[in-house]
Amino acid sequence: MSNFDRGFKSWSERTATSLRSRLKLKPHDPLLAFDLAKLLDVKLLKPEEITGLDSTQLSQLVSKDGSSWSAVTLCIENKHIVIYNTSHLLQRQSTDIMHELAHVIIGHKPSRFFVSANADMDIPLRDFDKKQEEEADWLSYCLLLPRVALEHIKRTNMSDEAVLQGYKVSGTLLKMRMALTGVNLQMKRFSKYKKKPLTK
């Protein structure tokens, strides 16, 4: 991860809490990408829902050969539309969509527009620079697994399986967030001092 602007990480955590509040969720509750998209008035589309695609074009987009793309965002008449790859696992789809929503929340402006001729289609896409991509990554990870949720997971001894299913994240992301936020170390220290007998 690059060096973010001062205060960006704290802002990301506050944003994760604020958006949950708007959805009547507790700070540690799972935030589903589909619910957030609805709140932000961002339309989500599967490739199967794109009009004008023939069967060959559609099969190329959702087959294993099309696994190199994750999700793309279009802005048509000031309306954001996210098209996501349904051939990926649900946890991957969740992360991909949340990444695109993070761009929208931050207000990133694409560094350039280009046209993809993938599967013989001309699709206008947007491109972000490295800093913006890393910011969207960080915010999306905070939205999915904010620090307060990680602490809740540790305190309640939630199983990895329950976390992956409930929060719609991958095991890799869970481990990464636990490490990067220092929650693993924090909880180990807390457990150590909790067991330590009080001295007079």
C-alpha cells in the first residue's frame, strides 16, 4: 500500500460506520455491496442483463476465459452503472463491486476514458491512476471489514466460515485486514493482560 493522504484511513473507517448507520446497521454489522449500491443509487448489472449482446459475446464475458476482468463502472447521464463478472465466486463479486462503489464514494475522476473492444463490443470504460486504485482498495476493504467489525469478530470468537459467509469476503481479505489493522496483535495483548493476575 502507498502512503495515503493524512487522515484518509480514519476517514475510511468513519465512512464505513456512517454508511451502516444510514442503512440502520450496527457499526460491526456486515455491509452488503448490493445494499450499498442501492443506497448510493448505483445500478448493478450482470453481463446477462446488458441489452444487445448475442450468445457468443455473453459466453465470452462470463466464461473462464473472461475471468481477467472483475467489474467496470460506466457513467451515463450522471447515472453510475457497475457491470460485474458473475463467473467469479460471490465473495469475489462482493469485493469487486465494493471497489467500484469506493471510487464513487471518494469522487474519483477517471484519468482517461477508453473503449474496450472485448468480445467484439465497444464499451466505454474509465481508467484510474495507481493512487486512486489504492484508495479505492483501502476504502472498499474498510467498508467490508471495518476495524470495529474485526474487533467484534475476535471478541465473539466467530469462526472464519461464519465471517466469510456473513460478510461476503474471502479468507485472504480477512487475514489481511486482521494483520494490517493490528487487531490480531491488539487482541493477543488484551487476552494476555486479561489473564494476568492483579497485583497489590
